[in-house]
Amino acid sequence: MSNRALLEVIALDAQDAVAAQAGGADRLELVTDMAADGLTPPLKTFAAIRAAVDIPLRVMLRSTDGFAAGDVDALVRDAQALRGEGAEEFVLGFLDGTGEPDMEAVRALVSALPGCRWTFHRAIDRAASRDALRKELAGLPGLDTYLTAGSALGVDDGLPVLVAEAARRGEPGYEPRILVGGGLRLSHVPVLRDAGIDAVHIGGASRPLGWAGPVSAEAVAGWRAVLDA
């Protein structure tokens, strides 16, 4: 089995997806509307991206800016429609008003996605207690990844938390893979790799022209090279 680190890149459309795969991405996170930090993409966008590339895709399930679930029934319908279109991997995460995980919303979506693997996203960085959240989510079927910066402020602030959590891998609640994203820079990678963290997630870092521009295969390849060094 390869020990190659996982590089996940945000894709908004098929052009992004093709460039990310060409640059060496292992997986894509599909979203729309980055002004709201990424919402559920339209079915036609998923279908176009799925037809354009053959690497794994994780699809965002999120209907509104922030970390409240909003209309859970609508999210479940979106999840089922995407599943029907062939989506097999997802990204989700919801908190209630006190910063506790919204288990009702999470369970509703997970139960609509039997057999699917999923990431709990950066809602963990806004949780009242990261440790309590991890332990409450432990054992939910399909949860294999936490997307986190270690802090709501980004990786610069969260690096010590990420390193400490990596050292707890295998403890209850700490089995899922740590996927680092949120203010991530190339200079963070050696520290993360030394801590045993083997997965990173990039969005703006893959787009030299910013969110108004496309993913650059060359930018992705730069990350690939540092991860593989």
C-alpha cells in the first residue's frame, strides 16, 4: 500500500477538476458558492465533474453559510439525489447554537447515505469542545475524516492542536484521518508530515488568480511536490 499523502482540492466545476487531477490531486471536494464558504453543488455540476475525472469526489452537503443545519429535510433530499446520481463520498458537519454537534441533523444525513464515506468539516474548529465532539461522533457509520485547521483562525493558530490530536490517533474519537485545511501554507507541510499527518486540503492555494479564477494544475503540482518530498 502506498504511503503517499492525500492531496484534496476544492473544485467548483469540471475545468477545476481536470486541472486538479492533472496537477496530482488525489481527491476533490465539490462545492458551490465560496462566498458562503462552500455549499451543496447542483446535480448537473456533480455529473459534469464525475464525467470529466476519475479520481474520488467528496460532495459538500451544506445549504447555508455558518454551521447550523437549516432545513434538514432539504439536505436529506439533496443527499439522496446526489447519491442517485452516483455520489459515494460526502462532506458535512453541523453545530447547534451552543457549539455542540447537531447530532439529529448529522444522523439524518448519515442514515440517508448508507455505505458512504464522509468527512466532518471545519465545524469542528468552532465546536465548544473538540474532544467532546469527536467522542460524540465516534462510531457513526462512514465517518473517516475530519477536515480541520486546529483553530477557527486557521492553521497558523491551530498547528499545536493538530500535532497533539495526531498523537492521539487510535484513541476513541481519534480514529478518523486528519485532513488539514484552512489557511494552510506550504511551509506548514513539513511540520504536519513530521507529526504523522498525511492529508491536506487546499482551495485558494490552488488558484493564483483567487476564487474568481480557475484551479491551476501548476499550483496543485507544487503542493504535490512538497507533499511527496
